[in-house]
Amino acid sequence: MNKAEQKAQIQSEYHYQALTPDLILTAIESLGIYPETGLLALNSYENRVYQFRCDQGLRYVVKFYRPERWSEAQIQEEHDFSAALAAEEVPIATPVIIDNKSLHVYQGFKFALYPSIGGRSFEVDNLEQLEAAGRFIGRIHQYSSQKTFTYRDGMSPKLLGDDSLAWLKSSGHVPEGLSLAYFTVVEQVLAKATALWNKVEVSSIRLHGDLHPSNILWTPNDGPSFVDLDDARTGPAIQDLWMLLSGDRSQQLLQLEVILEGYEEFCDFDTRQLTLIEPLRAMRMLHYNAWLSRRWADPAFPMNFPWFGEGKYWEQQILAFKEQLSALNEPPLSLIPQY
């Protein structure tokens, strides 16, 4: 794809100009739900998400999906997955069914309505919360491993790595004076990550896909609730665990042991997958850079990520990828004591 074709694709993928407040309200009212309060924009850049209270006193979240990102079949598969998990008593955000449908379309915009879920931020350094989250992730995987997605993409070095690298090379967003250093280290990181990925033969299951701490809400009485299945994919189980780890190696090992203590009450964990933690981290770093580049035509991105266009950001990325290359060359986390 040349730069002209890429620019045309970026522009064709951005259609939020037509998503005005009046259109949002009319779309909600088309479902027989009438907002009593204003629309509170929630922290989402990929989609447009708003919280409101209706005239019956109920609080809702409405989510407008980014045009041309997911097909209706892919979104419906996400909704069906969340509904099936809720039926298994997994505390997960599930869209409201109205007129026998969870996915609605108004003037070309696909959207869904969810009950608003309360809770505090999940604490990654709280071992009690980690064990509880691990227990429910185990329950998710116990169910999700029974079959794979039909319409959703599977995780792979090509999807997350090669495609992201190709996009960035033709984007023009990496400053010319830094492009050689950036792409040299990124190619080294991607080659190492891919080699490690290919060494591990593990089964793929349906995943939450983007289970970072912000997608878990915590209430003292009820424990964790999971939100945002927008990136649900098929892939290795470790994808839904590694983003809950933080700190140095010893801290991560302790956290991992606590998570798995809860997880394995419901689902066995293949320890070979620990080798995939750093490859997955590397590919997420690269995919994030490409995501910002792909969305740059959306005015919300220059407004909220102004540093993306600065040379300092890319200098920091070069350093971060060098550090990640070192991490890829270290032994993976192991649950077996090393003497």
C-alpha cells in the first residue's frame, strides 16, 4: 500500500463527523429509551461511548462502534459471547436486548446499549483482588475453550506485528531522522518475538483479548466485573493474564502465582505459555504505535495524543524497544524455582 492509498483508507475509515449529539439521542430514543440527563463521554477512543440516566431512573452506557472496523457478524459474536458468559454466572457487561436484538443500527451507525456497571478501579498490587480476578478468568476460559470464534480474527505475529510494521513504514509518521533506528530495532524485536511464538505449540481459545486492569471494575461485596469485549479474539490463554502483571520480575512472579491459584480452580494452565508473555508485550507495543497512526485522521487522536507527532516520542519508543529486545532474550517467568 502506497502513501496515497493509505491516506485514502484512513479517510474512508473515519466517519464520526456525522455522529452528532442530536443523532446519538435520536438513536437511543429509537429504542424506546429516553435520556433524562446529558451524555457523559467515557474514556474510549476507538469507539464512542456515553453514560446517561433515562427517565425511568436507570443508568445506561451506549456504545457506537467505529465504522468499518467490525462487521455486524463480528459484533454479534461478541454480544453472544458475553451473554453466554453471563449465563455461566461470570460478572461481565452484557448488552441490553431490545426487540430481540442486542445490536442496533441507526443512520449507518452500529450501536449497543449496556446497563451501567459501578465499581472502583482494579488494584493490580492487591493480591486478594488478583486471586478473585484469576478465579473468574479461569471460569471464562473453562467455557470459552469449548469452541472457537467463527468471525473474529485470531491472534498472530502477522496480525499484530507484520501488518503493524508494514503500516508504519508507509505512514510517514516516524520522523525521517529516526526511522532507520526505529525500524531496525523493531524488526529485531519482531523477529525474536515471532521465533519465540513459533516455538510454543499451544491451543487457542476465545479470549477477552484486552484484559488490562482498566477493563476490570471492583466492588467490595461482589468482587470483579469485566467490561469491554471489543477486542475479543482467539488466541493463547496467557493473553488474558499477562497484562495484570506489574513491577519487577519477583513481583510479577508472585502476582502470577496468586492469579493462577484462583484460575486453576476452574481451568488448567499450560505453563509453556509463559514463554509468550514478552512476545505478546512486544507485539502490543508495535500494534499500539500502528493503532495511533491508523487513527490519526480522527480529530480525537491529535487532541488526546499530541506527543505522537513529536520526535521525542519516537526516541522514547526506540529506547523502549531496545529494552524489550533485552527482555525477549531473558528466560521467561517460571513457576519452578531456579536454583
